[in-house]
Amino acid sequence: MSTEKQKEAMLKKLEKLAIHNDPINPDLYPKYDVKRGLRNANGTGVLVGLTRIGDVVGYEIKDGQKIAVPGRLIYRGYNVEDIIKDAELNKQFGYEQCAYLLLFGELPSQEKLDAFKNYLGEFRILPSNFTEDMIMKAPSKDIMNKIARGVLASYSYDEDPEGRSVGNIVRQCVQLVARFSTLAAYGYQAKRRFYDDKSMYVHNPKPELSTAENFLRLIRSDKTYTRLEAEILDLALILHAEHGGGNNSSLTVHVVSSADTDTYSAIAAAVGSLKGRRHGGANIRVIEMMDDIKANVKDWTNDKEIAAYLTKIASKEAFDRTGLIYGMGHAVYTISDPREKLLKAKAKELAKEKGCLEEFDLYDRIERLAPGIVQAVHRSDKQVCANVDFYSGFVYTMLNIPRELYTPIFAISRIAGWSAHRIEEVVSGGRIYRPAYKNVSPERDFIPLADRK
């Protein structure tokens, strides 16, 4: 038997081998016209598919030139701002209507919406013994890991998990839309108990409540929340529900579904994608950066002092020394991120209620100052704007939601978009994804085992 030191030494040797043998010369990418990150040289995305689900508009192509325009987010042809306004006008929570639209491609009547809400309500409660056997007996330090395992475990509780009919897939997807908030909340409670040594509160979801209301109820010991708290969480869920087929996790759904696998495998893969720090974890980095700024900027009302510290961050002299001002910039949006504008307005309203206006003002100042600093430090004329991650973490903080739940909230929302893309791929795809990779390693003469050193 190997000792722990021997195992550790072996792992270090294997790590060195992997690092030594896998690097690729960056000059080879332009040589072979490889679109790294599936991005064209002008910043546009490589076109790999067609979708009817959503659109992310940040620029237009005129006479072959990329022209920046104010950002728009489109769900099934409808501007998301109109969906939100209509929900507010009718004094309703809008995420469930949004999920219906994404899944089925049309705006529901009140009768259809009520029926859909009732159907979701019936499936918010997890199957019998699921919580005890699949969540409490195997807790995870990371809630996204727990959600992914919960999705895969759902396969065992499904009477027809392998069924590929559209009707069966729709059933599976709608049930997952209903259960994601419960999976996240219970995963969090298990984590509190087993890893944080805190009390665990396991409440039953209420079928008549919205997704936002149920989630706040499930994560709080006293099960209470204000109407404004639920409204702003509902807004965040609407804004994160879909972002075009090219975002990493939705593309993952298309790729994995194209292999003709089951729904649970495809959705679990999307959760794994969203868990990545380059995708769903960005709002946590914003909060960590803001903690650092608040600790190092004495006067939060002094633009010069704020700008000086932001310059240090952009120059890799402060915070994590990556040179990134988190929450600034987006792959598509340049002039404005419509999600950020909508969330910011509600964030200010919540800040008044929570007594956080001073902190809101700091965010507002940074949003105003950061774009110019990024351009100056990086010597770039590329226009950048604040993205939705800039305010979402601040909103969740005011809602007293723990940081380990920020990315799971993203998943609770995005399951609607993932499900729509899963159905679309099954209905319209028909071919497995198989892009090309250029092999840049030369062929070598084989060395018999006895001759190797």
C-alpha cells in the first residue's frame, strides 16, 4: 500500500506531465483560423445553429460593420421589458408566465397561466423519500453540485426516464422547472447542517406560491418575506431565464441533447456548465470585489478616490490582480445591458427599504466611472457597460440570501430556458454536434514498453 506522501508525490509527477504535454502554441490558432471560444475576430459569435427561443441584441451589422445599439433581450419575439411591465400592471409575479412563454412559444391567457401555475405547484414537493435519501444523506459543500446530483437522481424516480417523445420530455422539463427551487433550498439547508454546523430548516413548499415566494420561504427559518423582496427576486428570475442559444450552458443542452440522451443527463450537464466561474459565478466575483473596494476606499462619495482605486484594480495592482473590474463588459452588449437597467431600478427601491442607499450610491458611482477607466488602462476604444451581474449580487445581499445561493438562483431561473432549448433540439435538431479540432501534434515512432525510460 502506498503512503500518503507517496500518493502525493505521484500526483505531482502526473500533474507535471499533464502541464508539459498539453500546452498549445497560441500562434497556431490564427494560423489555422481557429475561432477560440467560438468567437469571430470582430467579437461576434460563430453561427452554429438556429433558434426561435430567445435573442440577445447588442449590435447590428450594417454594410459589413458591427454597429453598437442599446441592448435588448427578446423572449420568443417579445421584448422582456414588455413582459415585466405587463406582470407589474396586473400585480402578478411574472416568472411563471415567462417560463410558459419560453417552453411553449406563446403568451398564456389568464386561464392557461393559472392552470400552468397549479401544475407547477403540484410538483414543487420532491418525490417521497427523495429529500432524506438523495439530499440529506449526501450533502455537498457546493449547492450547484447538489442540484446536478438532484437532477440525475430524479431519473430514478421517473417512471419513463428514457422516453424520447416530445410529450414525455415536456413533462420532465416542467417538473424540473417546478423542483429546481426546492432542490436548491434543501441542498442549502443540508449544507448548513453538515458543513456550517448551523440549524437546518426544512419547510414544505406551498403550491399556491410563486417560485420567488417559495424560494424565500424555504431558505428562511421563519418562512417570512415582504412583497417587495419577492417581487425583486421574481424580476431577477425573469431576467436570467434565457439568454440566447449561444450562452455556454444553453449550448451545452443542445450539444448533449443532440447525442440523443435523456433529459436528466442533458440538464445536469447544463448545471455543470453554469457552475463554472466564467459563467454563472460572476456575481460572486463582483461582491468580492466590492468588499475589497469598500475596505480600501475611505470616502464612498469621492469620485477621485474611487477612480484611483479602480485604476489600481484595472492595472493589476489591487484586488485579485487580474486587471478585471467585475460586472463591467459583456460579449454582446456594449451600450447597455437591458437586464442591468431593469434590476438597478428595482435595486434602488429595495435599497430605500433596507437602508442601503449609501451602498447603492457607491455602486452607481463605480458604474459611471469604470467604463472610462477600463478603456484608458487597457488602451482600448471598445465601449463597455455594466452587466446584470454588477447589481444582482448586491440585490441578493439586501435580500439576506447567502452567497453560496447566488449561482443556484441563476439555475432556478435558467432551467426554463434550458428546457426550451432541450425541446427545440429534440424537435428540430436531428444531427449530433461534431465540430472539428485540428491536431497539431506530430506522429511519432512507437516505443516498445521494454525500451521506455
